[in-house]
Amino acid sequence: MAGISQRIDPRIVERIQALAVDGVRDVNEMKCHIQVYVKNSLFRGSAPPPKSNKRFYPSKSTLKIHMYNAVIKQRSAQVDQANLIEKIKVWQVENESDFFEFRPYVDPESKDTTVESEGSVEEDEPEEEDLEEMKVDDSTSNKGLLFVHQTSWQRRLPNRFGNELSVLDATYRTTKYSLPLYFLVVKTNMEHKVVAWFVTQSETTDAVKEALTVNRK
């Protein structure tokens, strides 16, 4: 009974998502892949758990959910970035004095920064669980996603009021991608003002340092 009620092993989730991204769309095929993975990789040289253990042998409905999540993550990440690029072009026309800096998301494995339009993928929408959030990846350092924005009046304030003290405030889990959103704040002669904001792929010192350096251009 304990095996039936256990949550799915994170390694199984990772394997399902990787196979789904590689093109596995049939649930029965995915189930066979997972069984082989459990036997030959996770428990190689030892007895694997019984097939009733849902931690390592998830049901077809659970497999379908995680397969769907993986496809949606990939599609949304690429399409949203493409939409953002187009939106930045509009903002630059409407606000010529504003500053924008954007660099696409980097896949930790492929390091591919190209934003391509995604074709349609035929998948039935799952009836359980909501979409999982994109995870922040710290392995990309300062080579991953970066989006910086400053208005013209924001660019003037750090030079006037930010020489002694500037405050960096971060928010998390405010979007479906769970990327860290930072606000650069200075104390003016009236009140505290946000003088820049930026989004980074990772939370490393190098990533934040690069974003702050871009703000000083």
C-alpha cells in the first residue's frame, strides 16, 4: 500500500520529460522506456521494486500528465521568447529613449540560444494536476536568459542618487517559469524609486553582476 501511494521519483519525472522532448508521444511506449530505465539504470545489479510501486512505475494517466507538461514547457518557452522579441521591437519604437537588453534562454545541455517557431504537437490535455513550473537553472551562469529594462528617467536617477547606496530586491515564483525578477532601487530626495528591473536565468553572482553591468551602459 505504501508503494502505491508514494509520489513519483524525481528521476522518473526527469526521464519522462527528456523522452517526451525527444519525441516519445505514445503512453505505452513511454511506459516501456521507463521500465527499462528502472531496471537497467536505477537498479542495475540489484532487484528492481515491484510493478505495484508507483514511485518507479507510474500509471498511464501520470505518465500522460508529465509528457504533456514537458511538451508545453518546450513550446511555451520558445513561443513566449519569440513573442517577447517582437514586443521589445514595438516598445523600442514607442519609447526610443528607453533601454532594453534581451538574450534568450539557454538549454543547459545544448546551449542553443536560437528562438525558433514551434510546430503544432498533437496531445490530449490532461485532466489532473496543473502545469509544472519552469525551473531556474544555475549551471548557465551569465550565459543564459537576460532581460533588462530601464526608462529614460530611471537611467538618470542612479547617477544622481545611487552613488552611496543602492538596494537590490528579488521576487520569485511570480511567473509560470519561476525565473528570478530583480528590482534595483535607490533612495531619492523624496522616496525610494525603482531605477531598473531585470530577469536572469540563474541566481549566480556572475549572472546578477552581468545584469548590473548592463544597467550601467
